[in-house]
Amino acid sequence: MKSKNIPADIKSKSIKETKSEIKAILEKFEQSNVNLEESMGEYKRLILLNKHIEALFKHKSNEISKIIKKNKKKNVKKT
């Protein structure tokens, strides 16, 4: 599932907001009186939230890698 398939309401969430919603869904699943049909919708949303958080982490990782490479180049030029 690509990030373009992720709804706008999920894409607009921060890592903290996404993590909080994931936690709330998981807590619902832990209850023994969960409706199966409702659970399917929640499960699909959980997958979308997970994809979103993966994309956010990948983006942050790429930013960090660029900064590290940039700093390495600066250090090489100084020596």
C-alpha cells in the first residue's frame, strides 16, 4: 500500500498522534466484547496508520542520512 492510498486525515497526523491512535485501537482489540465487523474497519485503519508511521520514519531517516553525508563532506574538506 503506497502512501497515496492513505487518507488525508491520517496523512496529516504527526508521529505522536499516529502512535496515540494506534494505541487506542490496540486497546479496543484487547477487550473481549469487540464487534467483529467494527474490528475489521479498525484493523484496516490500523494498517493505514502503520503505513503512515513507516513513511514518516523513512522520511526522517532520509533527512538524517542527508545531514550525516553533508557533515562528512564538510569534515573531509576541512582536513
